[in-house]
Amino acid sequence: MSTLTPHGATRACLALVLVVGLTGPAARAQEALVPTKVSEDAAVAMVREQTDGKVVRVDRKLEGGASVYRIRVLSPDGRLREFRVDAATGSLR
């Protein structure tokens, strides 16, 4: 079992704060600045046409400077699949 020194604990806490901070309001504000031509509803409809599964989660992330909808689908056979739709072009990744 490893124990953290006070200095190590401080570094671990700082790393956690940085990670949480990078995924907080500033990251969401940056996502909002990326233009989207495809709505979330349209992206979900595109994925529904490709699969008979149930959409269980949708979120929008920046990937390589592009805004992408990540759509998770539970297939009829119980597998969880993830589809990515480019929010600017509508292309399925």
C-alpha cells in the first residue's frame, strides 16, 4: 500500500482541480463558440435511421476543434454502441 506525503497529496489535489476545471464552464463556453449546422435532434434522427436500438445518451464535445455529438445507443441484442455525428457537416463518424 502506498501512502502520500503531504507534498504528494497536494500535487494529487492540484491535478484533480485542473482536470475538473478543464471540463467545467470554460470548456462548455468554448463548445458554444463552435458553430453547428446540425441540431441535436437531427443528429439523433440520423443515428436512429442507422440502428434499431434505443438512444440512451447524447452529449456534445469538442474533438480536434470540431463539435461532435456523441450518441450512445443500446442495441436490441444488449450491446452499447457509440455513434459520432459532426455538428457542422452532419457526417457520421
